Amino acid sequence: MRGSELFTIKEASEKLNCPAHTIRFYDKEGLLPNIRRDDNGNRLFDEKDLDWIRLMTCFRATGMSISGIREIVELAKQGEGTIARRRAILEAHQAEIIKKQQVLNEAFEAVSQKLEVYNNNRNPEKSFLDYFEKSEEPKV
């Protein structure tokens, strides 16, 4: 049955390829509200916890703030009545990701073009200087 096996923080860290200190940080910040502890106070994680940590890691990788994630967690704890608000937060975040992705795509293309110049043994400084000389020509 999924979720019946419990993992230590070390095991969770290894399964997720996520540093233990990151998991501890998420817990300390209140982003992992359902983490159990053993009699010694050590964190114990089930598969649902690992799935949640994966989601938190994805949110962080896309630039979502800790406060933004915390807001989603707090809303989730309030139940299904907050789904519309959570959806709105994620839709706004997705729109930000799309903008960032467009900027990254343009930057990637610029880097690729520059590499093509270098790989073809052309003089990249000449094309760079040509660009500036053209831009300084007086307009008639």
C-alpha cells in the first residue's frame, strides 16, 4: 500500500536527491505541515510527504517565493473551499514562468548564435564591431 513505509530524513533526502538541510528548512518554514516524528523527535516521511516535497522543490525551482508556497500550504490546510484561490495563485505563477521562459529562450538563441560564430572560426569581434558601427551611422 502506498504511503505505509516511513523514511528517515536521510532516506528521504536520498530518494528525492534533495539535501536534508533543504527538507529541514521546508519543515522549519511550515511548508511540510503533516510530518510525523518518532519518539526521539526525528522526522518521518511517507510517500505522500515525499510527493509534497517534490512539489515544493518544483515550486522553488520556478522561482516561487517561500511566502508564496506558505500561502498555498495554509490555504490547502483550510480545505477544498480554497481551491479557487490556490488555482489563481498557481495561474499567476505560471504566467510569470512563461515570461521567464521566453526571456531564457531568447538568451539561449543569442548564446547559440554566438557559439555558431566561434565554431565556424569567424572573427566574432569583427561582427560585434560591425554591429556598433552600423548603429552609429547618422540618420538622414
